[in-house]
Amino acid sequence: MKDLSWVLIWVVLTSVWTSSTGDVEVFCVFHQSCILPCSFHGAPETVIHWTHLAAGESAVHSYYDGEDQLGHQDQNFRGRTSLFQDQISRGNASLLLRGVQVQDGGRYRCSFSITDADMSFVNVMVEAPVSKVNITEVDDGLICSSEGIYPEPELTWSTVPPSNIILKSTTMVRLAEQQLYSISSSLTVSDGSDQ
């Protein structure tokens, strides 16, 4: 194997995001809790409905008659949502979403009147950042891998400082459990003198 001790190889794992326009954007970390903000001018008969708009309209959380009303709540949100009930009278309709999943991403509507005429929108972007990178030295290069990532990652190899070394890599990205991605890239290093 060529001596790699004098070359620092940079491995860059990035995630690519696209976002919608006009909504409040909130980044939520996979398996963590996340607050979706919503505020209104208090009213004696407060009615709050949170709806997930990503695939049709799923009931996320409802509050009226002075208490949570979860009879029509989508099963994907059961046991994972709550409002800050001590703050509703002050106009806080924010939603606490626990145990964030990839499928929780997308657009949400917060309605806060009897007629649902007053509303705001929140765009939730779920991320499972890279937490561990494995780099293994093999006969003619390196293998870099990581897993449990969202959104779909990209991997780039480079040298520091820049050099004439030719980097040949093969990268595979695979959708794994819980809609998270794994990535593996093998790098073959050549000093350019073989050509």
C-alpha cells in the first residue's frame, strides 16, 4: 500500500436540504423532542387544532373546552404530543412533539379559533446528523462509512494541502431502518505517476 501518512484526507459528509417558502422553519433532531411554535391573541373559548399536511391532513393535536381532545388524533402522534396548557391563556399554542421520527417532517397548520380562520404554518425538517464516522485503512486505500443519517448524505474526499494525488472513490448510499440512511465510500489512492 502506498504510504498515506503524509497525506491528510478530508472526508466531508453533508446533507442536502430543500425548504418551502413563507412558513416558520423548525429543525427537529431524530428521536428528540421539538417545539413547533404558534401564538395567538387569547380568547375565552380557545380552540386549537394542529394538523400535519404532509400526506393529506392528519390530526396531530386538538384542544377545546379547556382540555386536550385527542379522540381523532392520528395514531402516528399518539402519546407524543402536548401543549403548554399553563400558557394557552397567554396566547401560546406551541406544540411539543416528542420522539421525532423522519415521517414527522413536512408542513403543519396551527389553527386557533372556532372557525379555523386564524392559522399559522410550520415547516418541520427532521435531521439525524452524523454522529459517528468509521474510517478503515485497506490495502490500496481507505473505507469511510456512517449510518443513521437523515436527510440523504453526500460524501466527498479531498487532500489537505491540495496535491496531484488522484482520488478514485466509489460511494454507496442505502436507505436503512426507520427511513435513515447509511453511506459507505471506498477510496483508492494513486500518486499520478502510473499514467
